[in-house]
Amino acid sequence: MPDINTTPMPVGSGAPDGHELPGQIRADVRLLTTLLGQVLSESGSPGLFDDVEALRLASIEAYRDDSPEAFAKATEIAEAFSVQRADEVARAFTVYFHLVNLAEETQRVRQIHAGESELEGDIDTVPKALAQLSAEIGEDAARERLKDLRFHPVFTAHPTEARRRAVASSLRRLSALLGERASVGSAVEEERRNRRLLLEEIDTLWRTAPLRSVQPGPEDEVRSLMTIFDSTLYEVVPRVYRYVDDALQGEDAGRSKPIVAPFMRLGTWVGGDRDGNPFVTASVTKKAASIASDHVLRGLEATASRIARGLTLGSDETSPSNELLNLWHSMYTVNEELASDSARRAPNEPHKQVMTVIAARIAATRLRDADLAYADPAELIRELRVVQESLRASGAQRQAYGSIQSLIWQVETFGFHLAELEVRQHSAVHAAALAELDAGEAPSEKTQEILEVFRTVAQLQRRYGPDAAGRYIVSFTRSAQDLINVYRLAEYSGAAPVLDVIPLFETFDDLQAARSILEEVVRYPAFAARLDATGGKLEVMLGYSDSSKDVGPLAANLALYDAQQSIAQWAVQNGIELTLFHGRGGALGRGGGPTNTAILAQPPHSVDGRFKLTEQGEVVFARYGDPTIAMRHIDQVAAATLLAVAPSIEQRNVAAANKYEQTAQQLIASSRARFDSLVQGEGFAPWFAIVTPMEEIGRLQLGSRPARRGLSVESLTDLRAIPWVFAWSQARINLAGWFGLGTALADVGDEVLLREAYEEWPLFRTVIDNVGMSLAKADSRIARRYLELGDRPDFTETVLEEMELTREWIVRIVGGDALLDNRPALRTAVELRSPYVDALSLLQLRALRMLRSGDDEKPNKDWEHLLLLSVSGVSAGVQNTG
């Protein structure tokens, strides 16, 4: 384990010293944790600060020393606390991680504002990617590619965000206060005020119950997502378009027609994903759509009103076009009172008059006033373009292509629905419902609910437009019939929704069969008709979670590449415009890791300027919670999506895939065999449930979706993939992200070949780097303590031996003396956090041991609370949990 070459500092000063951190983040961590220390001292709990310090210093020493004696001392301190004191100490460390995360986020915002590149190769913005692409294929062709660019994040309700919304709100307030300090300067009074407010907010954070007392329902999850839209995405998305257009047009930006077409669309499963979630009903889906529409229409109304207030352009200087006058007369005819009031308030200002009525019409659309409401977003865009063109023709170009253009972009991106609500259901559920209906039986309540979903989709399309809903994802697609069944159920429903039926290929076998399934289903009349109607557009979803749980992380990653390559080739041959939908997550066992490098490692035509992925759990807030970071993330992903079509990228990936094809097959076979030998061992699933807090995670009130499919875990098929990943990360093992890789690398055995593959084969490099990060966050000493809870030394030794073997081979391939030596900034961040995560893990271990040794029917609530609190704290510490 890496050495922390430092003298421990008190909690008030933050993390262990001696790491090369930028001075400002070091100052922020020192300030925030000093204030935390003061809050703990003032907490009214005698001796709390001293107890936190004792465990903190002992954990740092154990991490630095790596000796059994040092680890035993830290363990002894954790074991000596009463359950009430342990709970307080765990809360203190959890708050510490929230504050450190905040400091790191603030530092990243500073770096972004300073224009510092975050990615290797420095091509990490859309303008840079376009320049590179232009150099390879010509400027005109590159501009055409930019026109067709599409980034489509889909927000899910998958439950891995352990923070309460109240905690997130407190952190946002702290972030604002921390940001204020830059402008305080040497003003003593202002500095004192800022420090006092920081103390007050940290005290609030400390006193806020960190765990949800009630399980959130789907509607709660919808409202949580709306906070992201309201606080960042609504304003950030047009800012991204504007920034790119500014870079491309230079001095002409803002006074000429924009080059950039809106390239972002939002999707959501929140309120639509019913696979294994009995709480998502047709009624919930309608409510989710209604909430989202209300939010976006309120935003559009406020923006249109603000623009109207500023369009104080007299007709003498800025004459209206005939089209604008015609629009005004039609508005007057529809609602004379509204138009007259607008004219009275803005005499001789025709553009303001029209915009005022437009704002009122948006409000009427939200309130469902049929006489005044817009029929669809296209009608609103047409009216906005009349205003824009009138301003342009009269010489007011900057008004034409300023705020009005941003509003047009917002309508084009969000419509009246905000995000397309996607439905997902398991193929077996469809088959069971059809069996009932085909037999002529009276439909059961469950089948009636399934049919009601199709009626709901049709209703949403009528209410909000065809883009509001219609994508129907079939999880565990194993045959063409699984997709055809959706059309048959739609017919039984009596509704006529426009459906894009999307297969989700999740297991190793299904990924291999994907091409043949697609070849068959495109011949089905309803499927073929929809292809024709969309100009050959087809979407296919790939599951990272279940494929990894099925065959292990390495075999799954390589199988996913092969599936993409095969499907993409088939699509090109058949003139189909393919969009691959990546079911990626924040955790490494779910296809997580840097999105940009993953995009640039894909096979030719599998991206082709279109990238769609799931965003879930803590990743949603990490990527989209702060406006600056959200803008940067969108820019980076869009840049990689655009650059992925560059001939140099495609040729590199093809050459590497061909050169290392035999190596890939050997890695798949070896890693899968090793993975199977563990997870298919007799008693593995119940053992897993004992040695990790998997059972308790289900009681953490993370989300509305159950953590498992059955009442108990007798096999891995009973367990959902996300809790599988989450539980291993809590046990500090992260097995879902690396198990089997060490054996596979050792079986190849050729270190020179593997180093060459790491340099030349982007997919392999991405896998190796992600596993390096995953193992750096693991801890073999703590892992052993968890594993030994299950009293299966064979499983314990298998896991620990594979962990050590994988560490050894990663270091040999990457170079250096330890994990992450090639990524010093990341290594520093991991080393700063790890001792504190260790402290929480020791508390969690103690709670888990007490619960496992007690009465399973009536677990001790105090120990259970401590365990759940530690889960929240570890999640904050390791971050990409599941």
C-alpha cells in the first residue's frame, strides 16, 4: 500500500499532509474541516471530537504503516465505541467526505474557468474536435457531421444515490458560500460573515439526519430529477450551443444565423421503468410526464416574458416585417383582450407586443387553455422565428440571434415534455400477458396494467407531442418474438401509439445473438413500417450491468465490443441509421469510468455521431449538479462523439482489434472460466449476501425499486445487477469491476505483448485503467474481514488471491511501482480519501458482525442504523459506487 509520507494533522486541518494538491483546494479542505472540527467540539456530545481524532489518526497510521499492529490498533478503537458513539463518529466522517467532495468540485470549477484541459490529448471540446475532424475529412464534411451530432443522456431512477435531498441542498448552499470567498478578499468584516455562515451551514449539515426515513416513491424520484433540470440543465444546454457557436463564428457570433444545431436530447426512465418495479404504474407514468411538462413550460414562459420585457425596440428604428404584423393580427383575432392589453403596455413596440402574447400562450399551454394554447412545440418555434426574422430584416441582428435564439434552442431541445419518457419492461412479463390474452381468458389485473401502459403512451403523445414518449425498451430480449410481442400487446390495448421498440441485450449469449435477432425482426411488418417512417432509424440498447454479472467484467467488456462491431456492420450493410444505447453506470462494474475514453474506443460506425447512455444515481448529481461542471461534461462527451468518426480514430480501433483478436478471445475464455468458478460455486450467492451489506442496502431507502427479484438470494439471478456492484464496493472489494482479469492476464503471460496492447488497443487500455482505479479503492485487509464473515475460506482465498494477482499484473502492464503511478492526480485523491474510508469500513464491519450474529428476524435497530449510516458515508468516500 502506498506510503503517506506525512505527520497526521488534526481533523480541523483536513487530510494528511504531504500530497501535491493545488494550494487553493488545500486551503478549502483545511478551512472546511477546521470548521467541522469546531462544530464537533460544540456539538454537545462530550469527547466526540477526541474520539473522531483517535480513529482518524489510527486509520492514517494503519494506511501508512501497513503493519498488522497499526491495523489492529485502528480496529481496537472502532470496536471500543458504544453503538451510539460509533454512530456519531460515522456521521462525522460522512460529513467530512461531503465537505472534501465539495472542495474538489469547487477546484474543478476553478480549473474549468481557467481553461485547463482535463483529458489526455487535449481534444476535449467540440471546437477542438471539429478542428481535428476538419483536418482529416475537410471543413464542409466536418460541418455536416456537426449538424448531425446527437448526445442523448437518459436519466434513470436506479438507486445508488445515498444522499438525502436535504443533504444535497445543504451542500449547494455551502458551495455558494465557498464560491463567495474569492470575492471577499481582505475585507475582514466580509470574511467573518462568510466564515460564520459556513459554520452555520456545516452545523446544519451535521445535524441533518443523513438517512431517509421513508422510501421514496417514483414521484419523489421525478421531483428530484426536476431539481437538476431547474438548477442547471435548462440554462446550461443553450449555453453549450452558444459557446460552440461563438468559437466557430468568432466576431460574427451573435449577429448572424448560428451554425450549431441543437445536438442534445434528454430521456428519462423515472416514472417509466417498470421492469421489476411494481410501484411504477400507468398512473405514475402520466404523473411523471405532467410534472416534467409543468417544469419546462414554466421555464419557457419565464424566459419568453423576460425577453419580452427587454424588447423595447420602437417601430421607427426597428420596423416590423409583414409576417410579424400578420402574426400580430392573428393573435388579436384569437384573444382581443390579451392583445389589446399588450399593445397598451408597449405602444409602438411591435416585437415586444408579440413576445408578450407568446409568453401568455406558453402559460395557456401549461394551464391547458385550449383557445390560446400551442398545439405543439413546432407552432411555438414558427412564431419565434417570425419574430427573429423580423428583427434580422430590420437590422437588429443581435436581438434576433441573442436571447430569442437561446429560447428557440431550448424549445428544440426540451419541447413541451422536457425529456422523452421511456418505458421499459421485462420480456417475460410480456409473454405471460400474451399467453393470457391469446387463451381468451379475462385479463388479470397485471395484464390490464400492461395494456393501460400503451393507452397512456398514446395519450402522452396526443397531449405533449410524439417526442414525449414512444420508446419501449424490452429488457432481456432473447428473440425477435420478444420484440414482436410489444406490437401485439399494443393491438390488444386498442390504442394506437407510435412505438419505437428497442431490444435490450444483457447477457453474454444475448449479445452474441443480437445480430441474428435484428435480422429477423426487421422483417416483421410493424417493425419494418416504423423503420420506413423514420428513414431507417433504429435504436439498440446494450446492458453493461447484467452482462458483467453474467460472465465477469472483462469478458463482458470484450463481448460488448464484438456485439457493437457486428451490429454496426449489419446496420451499414442495410442502410440503417443505428443508435446504440449504452446502459452504462457510474461504477466500474457497470461500464463506468471516463465516458470520453470509452466513446473513442468503440468500433467504427457504432457511434457515428450519435451517443446515448444512461445516467443514474450519484453520477447524475456529480455530472449535472453544478452548471459549470454540467457544461464541461456535455462539451467533453459531445466532442468525443464527434471525434469518434475521424478516420484516424476508426483506423486505430480496427487495426488494434484485428491485431489483438486472438488475445481478446483468450482473455474472454480465461476470465470467464475464472469468474464462473467463483460465482457458480455451491453456496456462493448466500455467502455473498452474508459477507456484504447487500441485505441491508435494500433497507437504505435509496429508491422506489426493489433490490432483488425474489424473497431471498439463492442464486445471482435473484439479484439485480446494481445492488451486486454496490454491495461489493461497500465491502471494499469492488469484485464486480475486476474479478477474473488477473488470471486472464497471467494465462496470456506475455508481458511485452500486453504492454503493447495497452499502448495500441484503446479498449484494453480503458479496461486496464478502470480496473487500476477500482483496485486502488479496494483494501485487501478490510476485504478479508468482510469475506471471513461467511465462514467459507475457499471463497475468501479465491477472491484475495485473484485481487493480488490482478494488482500485480496491472502494475506490470502500466509500469511504475504501484497502482495509479501513471495517474498521479488520481492517486493523490484516492490516497487522501482511503484512510478515512477505512475508518468508516471498520465501523461498518463491526455493525455487520453484530447483525450477522444476532436475531435475523429482529435485527438490533441501533446496529442497523450504524451500518446504513456507514453505507452512506462509504458511498460519499469512494463515489462511483454503483
